[in-house]
Amino acid sequence: MPVHRADASGTQETFTKYLEAVAPEVWTNEASDEWPLATGEAADGTSGVISAITNGVGYVGFADASQAGELGQVAIKVEDEYVPYSADAASALVAASPLEEGRSAHDLAFAVDPAAAAAGSYPIALVSYLIGCVEYEDADTASLVKAYFQFVASAEGQDAAAEAAGNAPISDDLRTKVDAAIDAIVTK
């Protein structure tokens, strides 16, 4: 029995984006944060999905990897190999993705395309963004924002995010780009 979220979810949108990208002849629905099919069991939130799968027989579903616990996880075929989920494989997807076109120099938004995933990357990953201004009226605010962003981007901050929420770490190359964007923050 397939289990999906009853509510709108970024994880659900990421999963349906993957299905739309790699199997458009079978998955004819557009990517959406709401489940488009009338079949399966709808569960409230990630915890509801995990509970339904855990307590059901033959149930299958999707959830944030940090919440999957002891549930089995699938390896996804990328090029000619099956890639199991890992934080490094999720980071590899982002590292191999180009930046969105038409954005400012310090706007690091990625054009993640699951169908164009590079070898060794896990093609179902949700990118979270930390957003701030380049200019602040107040020097104290600019300093505080910079310090917070520097911690989040640091190896220590990335380790804390991985431990607390299961986040995949950013690559050293991406950290260099993030650091440059943080350095661009100024007071008007």
C-alpha cells in the first residue's frame, strides 16, 4: 500500500519532481507539494507517514531521510549504478547542479535536475536555503547576520545541522561561494 502525506510538503514536491523528471511517460502529473493521486493512504505529516509504513504490512512511502530511522531506503539508479542514500550522495547532487540563471552574483539558488544527476549523487534531495540581504541599514544587524551565516556555513555549523536535523553538508567548493556571498554583506 503506498503512503503519502495528507498535507502539502516540500518533501512531497521533491519526490514528485523526481518522478516527473525521470519517468514522464508513467508519472503524468506535474510536481506538486500536494499528492495528486486518489490512491494510497494519506497520513498526517512525516511522523504519520513513518507510523503508517512501520505499522503496515507491505506499505511503502517516502519521508525525509533524517526521519526514516530503521526503515529501508532505496538505492536510485543514476547512469549505470545504483546509488544508496547518504549525506555525501545528496551533497553531490547539489555540488553538480548549476546555479539558476538570471540571479544576482551572491544569490546561490540551484537548478537541481533529478534527471541530470551525476554519477554517485542521490537524485532525490531537497535544498534548503538561508536567505539574507546584501545591504542593511544598521551595522549591528549586518554584523549579526554575517556572524550567523558564517557559523551556519562553517564545518562546525554543518556538523551541528547534520547531527540535529540530518542535513547533508555543503561541499568545500560551495562553502567558498557561500563565504564570498557572506563577505558581500554591508551596511548602507
